[in-house]
Amino acid sequence: MLTFEPYGNPTYFALLGVALLPLMIGLLYGKRSRLYETLVSIFFLVLTFGGSKWTQGVALIIYILYEVVLTWGYAVYRRNHNSGPLFYLMVILAIAPLTIVKVTPAVENGQASLIGFLGVSYLTFRAVQTMMETRDGTLKNYNIMTFLQFMLFFPTISSGPIDRYRRFEADYRSVPDRDKYLGMLQKGIRYLFVGFMYKFILAYYFGTILMPKLQLMAMHSRGGFLDISWPLIGYMYCYSADLFFDFAGYSLFAVGTSYIMGIATPMNFNQPWRSPNIKDFWNRWHITLSFWFRDFIYMRLVFWFMKHKVFKKPTTTANVTYIINMLIMGFWHGVTWYYITYGLFHGVALVVNDTWLRYKKKHRQSIPHNKFTQVFAIFLTANLVCFSFLIFSGILDKIWFLK
Amino acid sequence: MDIKATVLDILNDLTGNDVSGAMDDNLFDSGIMDSMASVQLLLSLQSELGVNVPVSEFERSEWDTPNKIIAKVEALA
């Protein structure tokens, strides 16, 4: 049997169109057939995780059952009890499979873990979030079927965007009225076509045509200071362009397909290259991931540090938490020196950024603010980001350490 | 002291800005507030008004202007 990478080729889109057509007609007439939606979801999950990838399919099923038991068990427990240590234990258990998947290649010479499958990270983010909101008491009516639909919603299963349980549930339980749905349909289809341009034209050009050439040239131009060369700088911009168009393209497919299904999955990118500073960049780049980190790691850690008065000054609390937050993000990408350095780089960048913003606020009168400084800020931010992606790309690992 | 005055006091302390003249301005867009300030706000609400707001209740779009914050706190008090 064939297996398909989600949104990977024209056949996948053709199947998507055929499968979604009855669903679209239903939504236009104000009806949502849960049974049909479930069948479509199962069909596309089998396309992705069946055939030669069946071991991943088995891993996915076991993983889902495991997370259901944890979240459901915790929701039942939380109705009458609220122990801190038990909550931490449950969170640790929920992220244990992901931790194993991420650490295995580092200790087993690049060997992938048997329990891994495409999308394990994104499912873990959803499960942990469900658990944390259950603890806070903001998620009161946990429902196993809704949780399964939320976790296994096929348009976003492989790489997000990372939706929120309560937001997804509200959309899933209701049917948009015709005007609203027509608007969603229009947006959804536009997103798909912009996605085609990003993913199959621009990312193809930068990633498949240009990047291998630049990599070869950069490898041949080694020997200078830190082996830096013009081709390497070219590679930095080319890789950044590829990373953006590839992931933003995928995200547009995922959001577009969701919209067509009447689910307003949140957007992942919002013109990141016009950010005037790094802090703003993280409000515009891989938004659902950075907001997940903000809401479930950064804010909670800051809350905990301040409540227990760990640091004297609020700024120290903020700075330490920035570094921890971005280091965790680095580790999440994978246990390699370049992912962790990338996380550290962004943590430090956020600290410097905040310090500068505070300084600027204090000396508002004496610091010029005009068109030129605005353009310069955007230029500087974009270049810092591209440099961080050069670290992230792992090419420095090859340039410096490959014989 | 009423809730409105207390919240405004907290916001003024926190941001170093007098926000009472711009009750519908977005505090996050203008950079006056950020995640750090949000947490400080939640902690101050707890200590000064006894209003308990868990972090996951803090949906930024519902808390982004002084007026919205006051309305939220009044609803939760």
C-alpha cells in the first residue's frame, strides 16, 4: 500500500478535495457529520501512517492510548483532589515518550527511537496543555472523544499548528453559519494556493535547487577564519528562505484545510521578516509553538519564581526564565550542540532585547526614532535571525567537524 | 478602595506609565505590557484584591486594555 507525506504531492491534494467535498456541502447547509469527519480523519491517518510506515502507525496508536489514560485519569482525579507532586508526575509521564524519542538519536548514534512517529512532538504539546488547563480548573469538562478528535485532527497532526483544547472544542461542537463559513472557505482556499507557491515553488527553488550547490561550494571554500566564506553566507540566507517558505507553506496547507472543515486553527506565521526586534519576531514566527512555550513554560516559571521569591529583581526573573525557556526549545529540536546553541542564542537575544527596550524607555528623549532607525531595526533583526538559522541548520557541524 | 482604582494603581506601578488616559489602548501592542508584566499583574491581583487568576485563564486578547482588565477583574471578584 502507498503512504503519503501530508500535503506531499498532487495525489494527496486530489484525495483531499474529493474527501472534503461532502463535508463542505454539509457545512454550507449547516450540518456537521461527526461520523463522516471521523472516517475522513481515519482515512488520511492511514494514508500517512499505514503501508510501509505501519510501525509508526502502531507507535501512534499506543502513544494515543497512553496519553488518553493519563489525561482522562488526571481529569477524573482533579474533580476532587489537587496535589502538586501528582500533577508534576503526570506531566513528566506525559512528556516521557517525547523525551525518549528526542534523546535516543543522541545516545544511539543517530538511531531513531522505535516509539517515535511523525508528529509526536505536536501531540505531546496538546496533551500537556490539556493537563495543565485541567489543573488550573479552566478545563472542566474533559471528554475522551473530544480529546481524541483534538489530538488526531488530521490536517495538523504532523507538524501543527498547535491548537488549544478549549478553542478546538468550541469550533468542533458548533457549525458556523453560512456567511461565516463562506468566509472561511474563501480564506481556506486562498491559503492552500499561497501554500502551493511557498512550498512547491519557492521552497523547492531555495531548498532543492540552490541549497545543495551552496553547501558544496561552502564545503570547498573552507580554510579561512572559522571556515567562513561567501558561499556559507549565501547558504545562511538560502537556508533561512527555505525554512520559512517550507514551514509557512505547510502551515498554510494545515490551516487552509482546517478552515475548509469549519475549524479556525490558529495561524503559524505573521510576516516574521518585518519584526523590529527579536521579541516581536517570536510573536510572528512559528506562533503557536512560541505561544505554547510562553503560556505553558515561560509564564508558569515566572509565576513560580515570583511567588516563591527566588530572585530579588523582576528583571532577573524574566532574564533567567528567557534563557531556560529558549534552552528547552533548543533541546526540543534535538539533542545536538547546534540546536542547543540556537536556543541559547535566542535566550540571550531576548535578554539583550529587553535590556535595550528598558534603556530606550528611560532615555526616550535622547534616542532618535525615525524611518531610518525603523528600517535599520528590521534589517538587524532579520540578519540576527538568519544567523541563528545558520547555527540551527547544522551546516557548521559539517564545515567544522567533517573531515 | 474600589476595584477600578486598585487595578489602575497596579498597572501604573507595574508599567511606570499612567494608563488612565488611554483606557482602550492595547497595552501589548504598544509594548507597555509583556508576559512578565502579565504575571506580575496576576500576582498583584491575588495579593491586593484576593482575586485568583490561573495562568491559563489569561487569554491575552481578553486582557489587553485597561478597560478589559478592569471588566475581567470585576467579573472574577
